[in-house]
Amino acid sequence: MKKIALVLWFIVFIFNIKLFAQSQHIEKHVNSILLKEFQVIIHPTKIPDTLNERVDDNNVIQIYLQDSRGASTFWVFGLNKKIRIKGEYTNASHLRKRNEKIFDKDANMIIHVEKYFQPIPAGVWLFYNDKGVIIKRKKYS
């Protein structure tokens, strides 16, 4: 009876280790996400997550990423830390690929393939002036 209990305990232990290893593996392989409207590519390392990326010399986008396919809420802030744009994205419909040719020092060509999601603008995006007043609303389906 003790042998059976020990064998069952060992099986459960191994099963839990395997599940933990798989969950760690999935978390490390989150695909990149392209926010086309801002020409920003984010590289999340976990889901959910909040990320900050520079859009240009004057603006920073803060993204609350809700899942690995791009569903998110974002805020664009100017250098004065005032909000410029607020909006949402819904999940991308499919995984895209981008090929990039890279030449190493020996002139050998390497093809780098980056997989990414391109989420779809959703809801109502709000645009603000320098005083924080809404100046434009843009509705996405």
C-alpha cells in the first residue's frame, strides 16, 4: 500500500513539474504586437502587462495589454505628461509574419522571420488638445 501511495505521489509530482515547465515556456514565447497607427512594435514578456513605448520625439504610449493577440487599452501622453489620445484595440484576427534580410560579416544572407499580431482599432478613440480638452472622437467598429 505504501508503494502504491509513493508511486501515485511521484506521478502527481512529475505531472505538476511538467505543467509548470509548460506554463513558463508559453509565457516566454509571446509574439510581438504591431500598433500600426503609431508604427510601434511591442515585445511583451507576460500577459497581462503594462508597457510604455516612445511613439516619436514628443509622445509616449502607455499600453495595458490584456491578452497575447493585442486586446488592449492605451493612452498617448505628450512630453508635458498630458493625455493626447485614449483608445482601445481588439484582438488581431491572425498571426502575421515579417521577413527581414540580414547580412552577416561574411556576406551570408540570413532571413529573420518575426511573427506578430496586428490588433484592430476598436471603440471610440478620444483626441485631446494641449489643455486636456477633447477635440475629436473617432469611432471604430
